[in-house]
Amino acid sequence: MTNDKIFDAWINPLAFLDVDEPWAEIGKAQPKLDAVVGFLCAPGVPADLDSLVSRYKEISTEPVRLFAAPAEPQILEKLVWPLRYAKGSYVIGNYLAVISLCGMVAEMVAMLAWQIGEPRLRGEPMTEEDEKDLLGSTFERLGQDRRVRVLSAYGIIDADMKVHFDTIRNIRRRYLHLWSQDHSSLAEDARAGFHAGVSLVTSIIGQNISEGKIRLTQQMVRYLERKGLCKPIDPEAV
């Protein structure tokens, strides 16, 4: 009599066999594009063109659109491109990456909001030492929940932005920190997190369209002016 047992297993779950050695040596040919797309897609998620396009359309239903973003390196690297990566992750069925990236975007928006909100103490711009004395650490080092509460208390963000921050944080906490969270609503929650992330970025930048122009928030205009990226229009150049 034996005590051996059997179990179901996924063999080589991390391997792309068309590329990995020694399996790739057998055929020698370069993998085809559809094989690469199939590897990039989440296991069990259809990788055909119609399915990819369908998922793109599913995620592209945000209530507000990011029509334009200032071409300032940090804004692009920390806000805009991560949202684009999140959208691409949804297309390939990597819903956890969507949630993770939108959590990053929310944290970056909070820190940018504090910076451009220009908080003051005793009528003077707040220094990092002031932040440590008042908050217990610099704003950047606070946890996200505390950051959002501080931003709200200072009136730097409105009620709608606070809801978006809370939405992303609650979704992120469930999926990225709790073993007990099942994935039955993962795609739906990924969409909700992405839409909240887009709303935060549009709020901090400003997307008010008037007379064919996109009007940024005044705080964002001052931020870009300090970076030398926002200048008065030269009448002679118009």
C-alpha cells in the first residue's frame, strides 16, 4: 500500500516555451506574434484580436476623458503613462496590474496635489520641517489614507476627488493585501479603479474645454510656469 497522492498542476507556469531553452532549440524558428500575445495574456483569457479589441472597449468607458496632458516628464512618467500601461494591462487580461498601477497613480496624484496646493503654515509656505512637526513626517512619507485625509482637511481636494482616492485604495487593499479576496469581480473592480484613476488625473490637471481651448487648473499652470513650460503667447507668433 502506498501513501503517494496526486494533484492537478500547471506545468511550467512562468515559461514561454517558444523562447525558453532547451525547448526553443527544437524548432529554432522565431515565435510568431500571436504566440507572443498569447503568452502576454492572462491564462484562460482569449488572446484573439476580437477579444483584445473588446476588452479595450470595455475599459475605455471612463466618465471623463484625458484629452490632453502637459508634456512635463514627471507628469507623463508618474501619471499619464502608468494609466496607459494600466489600460494595456486590461486589454491582455492582467487585471491585477491595472489595480496596482492605478494605486501608484493615486499616490502620485496625492503628492502632486500637496505640492501644487502650496499649503501654508502661519502665512508662510510650509517647509519639510513644518510637515514633520505638524504631521509627524513629511507629507510624502505618510500612508495614502493619511495623505488623503490631510488633503481633504486643507481643502486641497474636493469631495469627488476624495471618493476617487478612497475607491482606488479600497480596491487595491482587497486584491493586493488580502489572501481571502476572491477574483470573481476582478475585471469589474479593475475598470472601476482605472476610471477613478483617470478622474483623479483629469482633476489635478484640468480638462475644461472652452472656445476650443483646454483650460488647466490654476495650480497646474503655476506648476508648469515654475518648470518653464508655460509661457505667455507671443501675439506676433499668432
